[in-house]
Amino acid sequence: MARRRRNRNQSERAPAEISSPVIIESLDQEGRGVTHVDGKTIFVDGALPKEKVTYQITRSKADYAFANIAEIIEPSDLRVTPQCKHFGYCGGCKLQHLDATAQVAAKQHSLEGDIKHIGNAEPESILPPLMGPAWGYRHKARLSVKYVIKKERVLVGFNEKGTRYVADMDSCEVLTPEVSALIVPLQEMITQLSIRDKIPQLELAVGEPNSDSSHVGKNIVLIFRIMEALSEADEVMLETFSEQHHVNIWTQTKGPDTVKPFYPLDAPSLQYSLDEFELKYPFKPNEFTQVNPEINVMMVSRAMELLAPKAGERIADFFCGIGNFTLPIARSGAQVFGYEGLDNLVARAVESAALNGLESNTAYDVSDLFEMTPESLTGLGRFDKWLIDPPRDGAFDLVKAIDESNAPASIVYVSCNPATLARDIDVLVNQKGYSLSVVGVINMFPHTAHVESIALFQKN
């Protein structure tokens, strides 16, 4: 109903004027084509560099405008046919129309541009990008759920591109095949629930096959966000769905602390492994882990190569989470101190250290790393090396707190936001006396504009 009303309202407006042909100059950090017309920047959704296109403006400001392609007059040699039939409508991916290798090159170009223009620095060398499978890689996701009254059916999927409406989709090429195959059965099952209009969200997490389970295959957990209590009939339907599709069902009624198992109650825990370091990590489905486990294996290996931890060194792992990097560092024999702002993640890190026999050379502390001062940083003691893996906000307060009393000899920085990495590079290189030795892209999210990267800093 909502979609039909929206389209009718749009049709009542005068159609936007089609532009004269333009050449697309580059991609922005959201994966949109960029061109300039009469001094105004135009962001053209779906356009690729070097293409000649016409466009229709959808939203305009004084200095810039957003637009959709009207016609591709001269396509790029790098344009490919999207693999997913929902591409262009679903907002989950933005770059399926660009060759996969070219996507990574564009991310590298974006990263280097931010380092130069925001970080006021240049790396001594560029690492080859870390690349893994382009499809079926997502082991974690948050999907929207919407009951459409007029259609008497439920939609489960990512939001439509540029809207808050749920995309009408029956598969997803970037989710694991096992999870993609659940979309239609989930839609059909939720439609039958008494609270079908009180389930706004579904979170999923996939772990490795577990030897404690009778089911052979990946361990899948679905967290249903429920705004009203389940009826007895609802509970039976969820239990039946769990058994038929070999998934574990959890529920969430309010905040994150209300996430709990629903059925079965004795299911084995989720876990992932880092075989190179002989490590296993148990985790809860709502705890942060990397969405792309194959890339995570490569990322941790590269981080250890750059950090080069040695027995006897004292090393800090800031924003340590559940110990993804802490434990591989500890395998070297170094004394590792993990700092994290969330106490539940610290508890999981302590559990993993004990599980892997590394409690003797690891220690963890709950710490607000966004409120770091030179005094509080010095109070942690002197470290030979740091590893930093912050959220999108970066590690500005932490790197600003560095002084001669607490500066490590080297820092490995894992970033999920090139703009905040570049901002922190400016501090480290131009204020704190570090050189940017190497930097490289980590393609954690193929077919999206999301850029992850890793950098090594050495004290001059």
C-alpha cells in the first residue's frame, strides 16, 4: 500500500529534465558517479567513471545535486551485468554493475585520496589488496521485516535503495546460500504469526559447523525482534521452523540485554576459527564479529606480519572486541593487553583466552577509548607496539594522547572508515612523529562502497 501511494505521488510531479550528455569523472565514497556541470558537482547514481550519460536530478542544492541515470550513451568497459536480480532496487549493494577487480581499485583510489587530502601524508608503499569470495560472503546481517496489509504478506530483506521501505526480495547473492534460501520460508512463516506486524527486524549470524550438533552444516542463528509476546501457536510455528530448516531461533524484546535463546535451548554456541594460529572463538549472535570470515583470516594474518609480535614484548590491542587480534598476538609469546569499551565483549575475550590456553599472557580491561588523555594513556604503562581496530569513528582521542612518555615504536591500524583513518594519519604523521610505512585495502564488503584498510606506522 505504501509503495503504491508513493509512486502515485511521484507521478503527479513534473518529471525532472533530462540533462545534456556528460562524462563521469570518478566514483564518490558512496559508489556514485561524479561529474561537474557549470561549477556544480553532480552525483549520478549507477554511473561509472569514463561513461557518457544523461541524467535526471532527484535532489538539488546550491553547490551539488543528486541524480539518476537517464541513458548510458557510452558504457564503461568495466560495466558488468549484476548477478543479483534485485540490484538497483535493493539497497544492500551499490557496485554490482562494476567489475569486481575494478571495485577494489576504486576503493584503493578513494583511500589514497583521503590520505593525501585529509591526512596530508603519503604512504611509503602500497600493499596488495586483500580479496576473497565476491558472493555468499556475509555471515552476519540485519534484515528489515514488514507486514504489507493489502498484500497480506511479509517482506524480509534489506531496505530499498534510498528509502526506508523494505525491498521485495526472494534471495540475496551476498548472504551465505543457506541464509538466502531462508528468505522466502521466513516470509511465509512470519505471515502466519499473530504478531506478524510486530516484528520490525531480523538479525542473523552464521558460525562454523559445530561438532556438538546433530546437524551437518553451518550453525545459523536468527534473532527475531518482537514488540509483543508470542502466542502459544506462534511458539509452535517458530519451533517447527527451527527444526525444518536447522536454524536456532533467539528473540529480542527490548534492548541488547534482552537477546536470548528461544529454541532450541541446548543448541551449540556459534564459533569461528583462525587455523593458522590454532584458535577458536565462541560468540553470541549479537556480539560483534567480522561479517566476512574468509577475509578476516587474511586480515589477521596480514596484521600479524606487519606487527611482528615477539616473545617478551608488551603489546596493546585497543578496541580489542572479543580478542580477534589479541589472541594471535598472544600466540607469539608477547604479553598482550586488550582494551574495549563494552564489558560483554571483554567477558567473551576472557573466555576465549582461557579456551585457547592463553590466559597467562593476556589481560583485558573495560575502557572508554574515546575519552583517552595523555595522563590516562600513560597510566596504562609503556607498550612496545599497538594494534588499533576502532569503529567508524576512528581513534582520534587515543592517537592525540600519544606523547614521548607513552609512544610505541610501531602501530598497526585496522580501519573501517578511510576518512577517520586519514584524520588520524594526520595526527600520527604530522604531529606525533610517525611515518606511514604501508597501507592497503581490505575488501571486506564486495559490491558495496564500504572501504576497510590496514596501515603500519613507525616512530621516527
